[in-house]
Amino acid sequence: MTQKQRRQGNKIIGDLLPELRERMIPLVREEAGVKEIVEAFCSSFHSRLLYVVDGDGRLQGVISLGHLVRHVFFHYHNCYPHTQNITSLAVSETAGDFMQREPLAVTLSDEVEEVLDRMIKHNVKEVPVIDEGQRVVGDLTMVDLLQHHEYIKNMYVPE
């Protein structure tokens, strides 16, 4: 992005991240077991995703709350689970087993408008923010974008 574009008001994710309140980034290692995954979700009040990282903090995948709930409470969801699902449930023991690989992620230099467009097109409500080394440095939710989007700020400013 050029300096001219930045001067015209095109915010990037790196500009937005400091505006967000301090919060714990929901991370788990690939080796984390179900108990650790559940604890990580319980300690993260804003997130419905866990970011699975390797030993260097690089993003490997994500685990959605919905996927975890379907695993932990599988007996409530389907009276006749498909045999492929039973096999998957039986062998899934670590975050590496549960995670969705190659999730949508954003970088510090991505423009906020482009990120918003991608999130809407992919029906994603939350994304990890990664640095140039693929390390998770933050997270961004659709609620964050609602709170910090210039259109919303300008539209609802009290007179």
C-alpha cells in the first residue's frame, strides 16, 4: 500500500489492532488434548475459535467451538452418526487432529475494507491476525469491525 493510499484513510489491520481492548489470544499447541482445548475455550471470553500453533507460534489451523461441541457432545447431535464421523471422533485426541487446516487469516498490512469483504464472502466471523513469520499476533472478530468501522462511527454519532 502506498503512502498516498494511507493518507486517503485506508486503514490497515495493524492500525486497528492497538485500538482493540487487551485480550488473551486463544492459542493451543498442536499436541494439546481435549481437556486443554476445552480450558482454552473457557478462558477466552470473546472468541469462538482457537488458533492452533506450532512450537514457534506459527498458525497451523483453527478449531471452532461448534466442532468441539459436536465432538464432546456427539451423543446429543445425531442418533445414527455416519461411520466416517464415528471413526473421526474415535481417533481425534489432539488439537492437531481437530483443527481445520489452512484457515482464513489476515496480516497486519491487509486493508480493513478488504478483510471485511473477505470475511463476509467466506461467512467468517473471526480471523487470526498473523505477522510476516506466520505467528499469531492477534485476532479480529466481526464485532470488532462493527465497533471500529468508520461508516458505523459516522452513521451513529450523536448530534
